[in-house]
Amino acid sequence: MNFSVYWQHADAVSKSLYFVLLAMSIATWTIFVLRIMGTRQLKQLAYTRLSDALSALKAKLSPLNFEQRKAVAEQALLRQISAEKASAEKGVAVLGTIASLAPFVGLFGTVWGIFHALVAVGKSGQAGLAQVATPVGEALIMTGLGLAVAIPAVLAYNICMRFNRGLAHELQDQAHSLLIDTMLQQDSAKKAEVKTAQESLVGGQA
């Protein structure tokens, strides 16, 4: 009982299911490797984009009072964080889908193979244990292939989700730091403007 014997006796449906599982496996490893490799780079880019999002608003924040400035800055940061989280989650849903579907694809291949094996045994008229056990055992290979695809997909999905949660927490911390710095800078600028205006007023009266 081996895969080559099963492949020789497999029909078009069984072979198609095998290639579907192969494509799922390739997609799983490709997405997982790309996500792991891109996590650190994405983190640095996300920090830069958060800073740029606030820098672009500095001129517009000046005329506003403290509460308005805080609200506008928070909305800008939240919008940018949402965009970065969406970018980090690209492909992760595919891993979850593969993890859910692969066992059923393998199971369907096994059922299909057993059905055709039993039909062939019935047509041959030989219904002994040896005639039944071999084709049925070969058909079970598809279930094993389905599990071989699903288990790495589950692990990859969980690892990617953990990385994304860590990235989300770090982005929140970075956003809070940027918000505090921006508010302090804006307050300092406001106080400097008020002080300059008062000095100019006093000088004019003198």
C-alpha cells in the first residue's frame, strides 16, 4: 500500500483533489513566510506613517482649542492604526480558510476513493478482506494529506494572529506617545504665541 499505487488507480476527481490540497499547502507556506518576513518591516513603516499622519495635521491644529486638537489627533491616529492593522492582516484569512477546508477536502477524497474501490471490488466478484483492505487503505491517504495541509495552516494562522495582536498593542503605545508629544508641543506653541502677543501689546501701550 503506497501512494504510487493509489495514484495509478485514482480517477480525475481524486487527482483534482490532490492538486487542490497541493495548492492549499503552497499558499499556506507562501503566506506564512511572507507575513513573518514582513512583520518587522511593517512595524517600522507603521511607526513612520503614524508620525506622518500627525505631522500633516499640525498646521490645521493650531487654530483649535485643546479638546478639539486632541479629538482630531486621536481620530487621525485611529484611522492610521486601522489601515496598518488591515495591511498586517492581508492573507491571514486565507490561512484560516485553508485550515478549515483542508480536512474536509481530504475526507471527501477518501470517501470518493473508497466508493470507487468498493465498486471495483463488487464488479470483480472478489469480496475478501485482502481485496477490500488494500484499496480502502490507499484511499485513506487523502485524509492524511488533508490533515498534513490543515495542521500547518492552523499553526501559521495562530502565529500570524499573535504577531498582529502584538503589532496592534505596539501601535497603540506609539500612538499615545505621539499624541502626548503633539499636545505638549501645541500647548507650548500656544503659550509662546500668547506671551508674544502680550509683550507686543504692553510694548505698544508704553
